[in-house]
Amino acid sequence: METKTRLNVYLAKSGLCSRRAADEAIQKGDVTINHAVMLNPGYKVQGKDTVRYKKQVIKLVVEDPVTIVLNKPTAVITTSFDDQGRRTVMDLLGKEYKNVRLYPIGRLDVNTTGVLLLTNDGELALKLAHPRFNVKKVYQVTLTRPISDVDFATIKKGLYLQDGAIKADNIELGFHADTVKVTLHSGKNRIVRRIFEALNYIIKRLDRINFAGITKRTLPLGQCRALTKTELASLKKLLAKEEKPLKAKPKLLKSKLFKAGTPEKK
């Protein structure tokens, strides 16, 4: 029986790009099926179909699963390809990974450092990026000034941003007065930066130190390594748990959630 694959998944599994980037490419009309533009990311690709990204024929390549961790430095774009010629995370991979179709799981913005996972395992990537699996990320945040008790409580209890309410899973003070450690499972774009910007803080350094239990530890900045068997087993165990239903938006009274930068009224 012929297996049919959704177009956006097909592109992601081919190693061309992430699933999110695949959706964007499809919407732009850059993807054709048998020479006809296809705008439906859910189209089921069949064996007889010829899939092209622009003029490039895209085929699924069966590879052994590879997952690596990179300690991303600043001034590097988190993407598998940049049409502006900027340096990407793919430029940092060792020679042993140059012929493997790896792509990053999620994104770290250009000025954020730390743990970034890359894989050719499409199923693993989709699960790690999906909100149903409640995958936690831990960030070390260095500010230009110490955080106040009121703002610490604000982040802990929740605040409103332009795109809705956000609440940290955990927040701790760091070893220095100007550092805090924030744990989140939200995948919203630039969420950590936007939380602190809303409270009028300037971030000097933002470093992701943990993603789904994977850390960088002694991994030098700009270097990568394959995940150990123990780390892979830990990831599989985490993702094998029953999917949790998406939580509805917090039904807290407005007095229990802060507007950005405004302390709770008593």
C-alpha cells in the first residue's frame, strides 16, 4: 500500500527546511507539484508526484536518525538556509554532519546563545516543537540592573503581552544580582525578551541552558556534538508520555494577572 505524506511534512523530512519554513514556502507559491503551484500544506504527496521548491526537485532521503546539540553563539541565524547569505547554524556543524540533512528544532534569535537541537528525525522534531508535549526550556537572563521584587512576582504570577497572557513555569534568582533563571514551555516568538522588555528591563545576555532536559555543559560556544544514548532515551521517554490537552487560556481574574509593567493592585 502506497504511503502518502502531507506536503509540509514531506518538505521537512527531506531536510530542505523546518516544517514552519515549509508552510511559509508553500504559502508564497514556491512549491510545485507536477509543475503546478500547490498552496495546500496538507496535500498528500504520492509516489508518482514530482515535488519542486522553486526549480529544485525535492526527494525524501532515508537516513539513519541523527540528533545533535549545538551551543549557539550570537550573530548566527537559526535556519538551514539564508537567502541573504548570512551565517547560519549549519555553518557551525562539523565535517561529519555536512552530508546529513539536519535542521534546527525551533529557533533562537540572532542575539541569543545556548542549547539548540538539530535533527533529521522529523517525528522527533515535530513532537519537541508541539505545545501538547509541554517541553520546557530554561534561560539564563542577564539584565542591566537587578530585578525588583515586584517584577519578579509579576513574571511568576503572570502578565499580559500584546498577544495574550504569559506565565513562567518557574523563575529563580541567579548567582549575581543582575541574573535570573526563567523556565518556560511557551514557543512564542522572542517570548523571554518580550517579557522583560514589557517590564522595562534591558537584557545584556540571553542564554538557553536547557532544552527538554538537554544541556550544553562543557560544550564550547559554537561547537556541537551528537546526543548520547542516555540523552536520546531521556527524550524518547519524555515524548512517549501521553499528550496533554492544550490548556485553555488562563481563567484568572484580571486582578490575578498583571498588565505589562503594572504591579498587582491590592
